Amino acid sequence: MNRIRRRFADLTDGQVHMRCAGPTDRAPMVMIHQSPGSSKQLEPLMTALVARGWRCIAPDTPGNGDSDPLPIDQPEIPDLAQAAFVALSDVVDGPFDIYGSHTGASIAMEIAIAHPDRVRSLTIEGMGLYLGGLQSEVLDRYAREIRPDAEATHLMKVWHFCRDQHLFWPYYNRTAEGRLPDGLPDDETLHDFVVEVLKAMRSYHLSYRAAFRWRKAERLPLLKVPTLVMSSPSDMLHKYSQQVADLVPGATCEVLPAWSDPAFHETTAHMMEDFLEKARA
């Protein structure tokens, strides 16, 4: 029951891959991953939640991991949210809670706005309210297209892109000023991250750019479900968390431990569960 299993859901065009775990007789926690990568990066948090009795369902965003990209040249966040919701309907026919990290937070937010009758609560972990010059800069430089080449430079480009996201913000600001506090994850975690991005190297940038473009500050006040906003000081988006929470009626804002804390995922799971218990009290 606690083992993470994998399956696909059919869309009109293509398939969505998802990871599922936990008891099937309770409303699930739907989990939408960050960009780049896939639901693979959510496995530690899924494991912590399942150990507490939760059912978890984590789809790969279209164009990421093992999910096909949408047949759209420039998908926007609502397109990705609708695809995720259709895929989830293959395994969930009742209410659910939803969690999203970074790009996944924008997707989860739009699912909650569009389907308040189905979504019981929303948890946002890391959401950026980019403005002006920074928004233009990250759109121009952050999520670049990477194509295979005969010299295999694409392999090193993906490796350094994934590695440097843990070291600098933005990842291309390789200076003392841009240095992040926690350093690199262990070698196995970094390898898994790189492999998931390599799978979708041709299309990973589409959802990334959609998140950078999305007008989050206009959308957040439309939320009608209990909302938890949380982030770690290790997160480059941590500085936006209180602003995000202030835009959501009645939202709760919490601070997570450092990413390098061995108890990070257990603490996150406990914080989510505590919030949900209070929201339903």
C-alpha cells in the first residue's frame, strides 16, 4: 500500500504520467511538482505523507518527466492545469486536497480556482511574484531551449543547469552575491534530477516560461479554499511568501526548515497535516 506506483492517464492528445501511493479509500493529496523535473522530486514528501496515512497522487506536468507535451506552441498555466485535472479524473472522482511547488503552485492554484467544488484545500510551497526587469530577465535567460547535438554538449548543459540551481539564484548568476545557502544535494538526488530533466529536455522550458509569465498577483485573491503558504529560507522564492499569503483571503503562512535539514520532509508533512486538521475543525 505504501509503495509508490506509476501509471498513465490518456488525454485527447498524449498521456500524463503520474506516481500514486497510499490507501485508495480516502481523499487524496494531489501533488504538482516544480520546474524543471518531475514528480520524481516529490517522492520524499510523498513517502512522509503516506507514512501518516495519506493517499498521494503526483502527475508529471505535461512536457516534463514522462508526460507528453501539450500540442500547443505556447501553453499557459490554465492549459497545464486543465490537462492535470483531466488526467486526475482518471483516478479521482471525488474531493481532494492539492499541493504545488513553484511552477506546480501556479498550476495547483488554477485547479483550485476552477474547481472549488472538488478542491478541499491548497498548499503553496514557493511562489514568485516576479515584476518588471526580473520577470523579463528570467523569461529571456532562465528556461532556455536545449537540443541534442553530436558533441553531446547538451548533456553537460543539463547537468550544470540542474546543479547550479542548487548553488545560485538565478542559476546563471555564478557570483558570491548569487550564492544560495544550502549547497548541493547528495549525488543520487542530483543524478535523479538531471535524468528527469533530460527526459523532457526538448519541452521542459514551456511550463517554466508559463509560470514566469503568469499573473499570479491577480489570480491569488480569487481563491475560495483554505490555503497554506509555506517556504524555506533556503528557497530563492522565500521572500515572496508573506506577500503571496496576504493576497489570499484567510491564508496561513508558515516557515519551513532549511532544505538541508534531515527532517525537512517530515516537518513539511506535519505542517501540512496540522493545517488541514485546523481547517476542517
